Amino acid sequence: MNTLPHIKIVLVNTSHPGNIGGTARAMKNMGLSRLALVNPVEFPSGVAVGRAASALDVLEQAEVVNTLGEAIADCALVIGSSARSRSLPWPMLTPEQSAAKLVKESRSAQVALVFGREDSGLNNEELQLCHFHVQIPASPEYSSLNLAAAVMVLCYEIRRAVLRDDEADDKAEDEYWDQERATVEQVEYFYEHLERVLVEIDFHDPDNPRQLMQRMRRLFGRVRIDAMEMNILRGVLTNIEHKIKGRRD
Ligand code: SAH
């Protein structure tokens, strides 16, 4: 069975190179090959090479970037893994649902599964860049898994989803949609534009933001907007700006 080139595993700001090597190994075991490292503390590293064993190719091909935004810019679906739920509740998936979604959407777009720091996980801003969150239902007494172990559990679910081979059903569902999903990068431009216009029309006060933009993110993330819909909304915002400007001139 070939590897899944459109599924990217992203590790954010990993401290221990052993976890990077362990991740590469878990990925290759489960048929994955695209690894992105966001600002790793120690990389390249002999320890990572040792832990990767025969998955050295995955390590060598890993993409190293500075921010999570860069790592997922080309992705249409991003799922963030987290051991605990955060202040603003976000759409949650089980490991099984996450894997099914990633495998299905990877047939027509780039998708990503994101993991956080060993000590503090993903911060709120990073979690809010994700469309969904996934939690491994570990024991409530100690629910935080070792990073590479968490990668293994979720990559195994991806493997199971591939082996279930429900491609026929998924294809029918995909064919029904006429447009591609918007990528993270396109949607990020939209959020910037939206925020600017909301400030312009005095709906949004950047000095007292409350959770407005986070709620907007959650809303549009849930809808999973397509590229054409995104263009329409950008056009609406541009016209609002023109009108405001026209009135002022
Ligand atoms: N103390 C941190 C745990 C970090 S563990 C926290 O509370 O967030 C390092 C990473 O492994 C996490 O960021 C997450 O990506 C993954 N991870 C660990 N346990 C997990 C679990 N039960 N469910 C989902 N992801 C988990």
C-alpha cells in the first residue's frame, strides 16, 4: 500500500529530539511520510536519528518552519491534538472520526494533524488555527500521553481508516461538491480582512476584543468554507470598504 502524501504530521516546538525520532518511526510504521517541525528545540539531532531507526528517510525529508501558520498554510483541513479542553469549547472529534476525516479529505487536498509541546501542549492561538480538536480518551487520572506515543495512537487510527477502505462511499460524497475547500492561508487573509472591516464599522473594539475573532474562527472553521464562498465573502468586505471610503471622500 502506498504512503499517504497529503497527510502532514506537524510537531510544534518539540523539546526532546527523541520524540521527533519516535514520531518519524511511528509515522513510517503506519504508512505516513510527511513530517513538519515547527521551531524544534534541537534538530537535526543524533538522538532523533537513533530513535527513528529505519524511518530515517522521514526525518531527512522533514520540513522545518518557524510558525504553525507556515506549516499548515496549504492545508484545507487541520486537526489539533490536545490532552485537555480549553477555555473556548471547540468542535471535537474522536481519534477514529479524526482519522476518517483526514484520510477522506486527503484524497482531494492537503491536510494536517498537529501535536503540541511536551510540557505545555498547543497554546490557545495554535489551537484556534485548527478546524477540529482531537482528544485521546486516556485515563482521567493521567490523560497526558508522551508526545511520540500520542502520535502513534493517532497514526494507527489513520492506518485503520485506510485499511477500512471506505473509498467508494467517500468518493460519492466528494463528487457531490463542486468547489475545493479554502486553504488555511486563504482563510487567514479573510480573517484579517474581516477584522479590519469590523473595526472600521465600529463593531469590533481591538482594545476590548472579548472573544469575537475566536468565535468567528470557530464559526467559519465549522462551516469548512470552499474557495468560491471565500471569494464571495472577500468581495463583500471589499465593497463595504469602498462604500465607507466613498462616504468619507
Ligand atoms: N501538558 C500538556 C501535554 C502535552 S503532551 C497539555 O496539557 O497539553 C504533548 C502532546 O501530545 C500534546 O500537545 C498533544 O498533541 C499530544 N497528546 C498527549 N496526550 C494526548 C491526549 N490524551 N489526547 C490527544 N493528544 C494528546
